[in-house]
Amino acid sequence: MSETQLIPKRLDGKTAVITGGSSGIGLATAQRFVKEGAYVFISGRRQSELELALNQIGKNVTGVQGDVSILEDIDRLYNMVKQRGQIDVLFANAGVWEFLPLEEITEAHFDKIFSINVKGLLFTVQKALSLFRDGGSIILNASIGGSKGVEGLSVYHATKAAIRSFARSWTVDLKHRKIRVNAISPGPIDTPGLKHALQNKQDAEKLKTSLLNTIPLGRFGNPDEVAKAVSFLASDDSNYVTGIELCVDGGMAQI
């Protein structure tokens, strides 16, 4: 029996939007959503990566190039979605991270990380609301970094703490529409972004070993393991779940 036959059609007939959907967790989630019956819109900053992702997903998907820190790009995404109808699921996933010690943080670094991770996420959600179906599901990609500390990632971690706070507040803000808002908080996941970040660090192997030693399961996660958790929060299986932080981290933040 194939994997497609094994995956239940939990999202059959639903329309989903995924920002940062051209690689890593976003791409894995888009693939899983399509297998579970959804039609998916994905956005990404780089057109070449977006086209590769569309080919990889194969069907029931539309790609829209854009940067969530640019509000006009978010508007363009939702103008495309509007042609299909309402939104059932939003996975606000787009985000960036860079290692930079406290002593070296610049205004440009701060503005870049907060503009994408916080401002971009906020307006991604806000601008979706007029298209959102009552009773739908919003999933915010946070991180265990919102409650943990890793050297050189203080700005990134601050953005993720903000996202966890958004999930709590928006759960209350949207309760009258029965729209559920939850945060997914991955630990270290084997994505192109993680590999790129580690390649640029002189002590990459030392850091990798240090991280692995703090994960009870003893390994990095893979993007589909996060996608499975996002799919649960997107589906009716989690109808009585809202305002939570679901950690997919091999136990790293739990001990």
C-alpha cells in the first residue's frame, strides 16, 4: 500500500495557505496537505525555489512569489487566493534566522529578523481574516527558541516568543468566529536553512554535538515530522484544541 493510500483525507475539500512554502517545513507541510486532500497556495521569496517546490508537490497547488515583510506581496497572495474562495487553513510559516552574538547585533539584523518573523506573520494573519471561513484553523510557526536560549540567537528567539504570545492573544480575539489559533514549536529540524546556518559557523560541529546532547531522542527531526503535527492542528481531529504550543522537538524543551 502506498503512502498516499495510507494518509487519511483529513483535509479533503479544504483550501490552505502556507507562507515560506518553497522549502523545509513549509514544503513538507504543503506536500502533506495535498496528500490529505487540500488545495494549497504557497508563497516564497525566491522564484526559482518556488518553481522547484511546485514541481515537487505536483498538483492542487498554486505558487505566489513574495516576501511577507512587504505588505503589498501579502496582498498579492490573497488576491490570488480570493479567486478560489475562502481559506480554511493558514500556516504562517515564513521566517528567517541568523547567528549573531549580542555584542555584534546591528539595527539591520534586528529589523530583518523582526520584519519577517513578527511583522510579516502578524499581517499574514490579519490580511487573511476577510477570506477566512468561520471555524477554520490558523497555525503559527514558533520555535522552542521562544522558551530556550542558544548562544547567538537572541533576536531570533525573541521573535519566536512574540509568536507564542500572538497565539494566546489571537485565540481570544477570534473566539467569536470559532477560528482556532495554535503555535507549532519545532526543535532542531534537518532543513536547508539549518544546514546553511551551520555551514557559516566556525564551530558548527561543536554546536551540532551540543544540540544533539540536549535532545532526548538523540537526533534532529525531519520536516515531515513537523508537517504531521501541523496537519493535526489543521484538521478536525483537533477541533477542541486552541491556544496551545505544540512542541515537536524530540523532548529538547521538555527536560
